[in-house]
Amino acid sequence: MNQTAEKPSPDDALVLRTDADGVCVLTLNRGAQRNCLSIGLMSALSDALSDVATDKSVRVVVIAANGPAFSSGHDLKELTSHRADADKGRAFFSQTMKACSALMQQIVNLPKPVIARVHGIATAAGCQLVASCDLAIAADGAKFATPGVNIGLFCSTPMVALSRNVTRKHAMEMLLTGEMISAARAAEMGLINQVVAAEALDATVHDLAVKIATKSALTVKIGKEAFYAQLEKPLGEAYDYASEVMVTNMLARDAEEGIGAFIEKRHPHWEDR
């Protein structure tokens, strides 16, 4: 992406990919750095998501992480190193924030559901990553925070995703205190879907992903896109938009097959069209 991006060897990729049962697992692989979102890591994850977007064999994406943390947020050492630039880092800071914002929107706009598999901490932009995913399952020891206020850097971009997942009061509490919250509290607030024992995390995420992967990929794509689009509209416009989406969906082959299978009490055969 630029001269500061890591250039890992094939055996030390920043993002690892595995595929099985229609589920693609993308694993952040900067464990020693707590998977902080450097320019290199964000670029690698973005590239992987671009590949997945057009891969018809993939029906669900899981974002996981190696090491002790899911993600500690932006790479503060990388950002700080650019304070010596002629512009005191402004161009690099801008590049980093734009790359991060684009990555989060890429997840939302991906035509396939994305599940966050969370262990350890997910803080600042790492918490933003969790909030940007469609679903999130966390180990009971996971913790979440938007702690920028503690270091003089308010979590303004994480705020965008956070405030679209939890209530305003809960979002402001996290943003203004910067304190860690437990996985159980995150579930109560709606930041994540479910909390499970650490030893059950992989199985729970896999079962959820496979369950979704059995659905019509076309129907899921239509539904995900419509879900986020209607959220930004006034109530009347949202209903008008959703009604048109349903009409279009009804005309799809998979809707005809699915309804027919339901009436005939048989399993549907999806063609994703």
C-alpha cells in the first residue's frame, strides 16, 4: 500500500486463509503485535476480502486472530514513527484512517455474511472491527474497549461502527470512560451476539457459519444489502425500499424453489439465482 507496509514471506502472511464447508476463515496473523491494524495488515485483510467477494465457493466469512488478542486497534508505533515527517505525519495519519474506514465499509458491503470470532481483547479499531462484522461470537474471557480518550485520541472512527450497534448511552459510556467491558456486558449491550467458553468458541462459530452457509447465497446477499441500506432511511422510505427488494427477491429462482419446497414439505435445492 505504501513504503511502510509489511512484506511478509508466504510462511509469515499477515492474514491466513482456510476454507471448508463453504466457510472461509481469515485469520489476523500479527499475534506478537496483538494484531494491531497496521497499514500492511489492513491492506492484506482488504485484499483477502476482495478475493472472497467473488469466490462462489465461499458462502460465509469468519474473521479470527492468532496470538493473545483479537486486535488492539491501530498500530500506534507505526503512526508515531511518522511524526518526524515534514508534515508531522498528517498525510500518513490521513492515509491510515481512510484505509481503516474503507476496510470497515468493505466488510459491511461484502455480499457474504461476516462473523467475528473474538478472543482476548478487541480495543479501539479492533472493537470497531468487531462492530463492523455482521455477527460476533466471543470467548468468555474476551474484553472490549474504545480507550482512545485515555491517551488523548478520541475513538472517533470506532464510534461510527459502535454507535450503529449499541444504544447511544452505551456507546457514549464506552467512548467517554475508555474502560474495558466484559464479553458478558458486550452481549448485554448488543455489541456481540453470544458469549461461550473459550474451549467452545471454534465449534460455536463453525456451527453458526455452517448453518448460514446452507441458505441460498443469493437470498443472503439480497438480505444483507437491504438490511444496511434500510437502516439509513426514514421509516416510510425504508418500507418502500424493502417492499421493492422483496418483489425482486420473489422473482428469483431460489425464492420460487424455497417456497415450493416449503409447500411440498421437502428440502430446497438452491441454485443461488
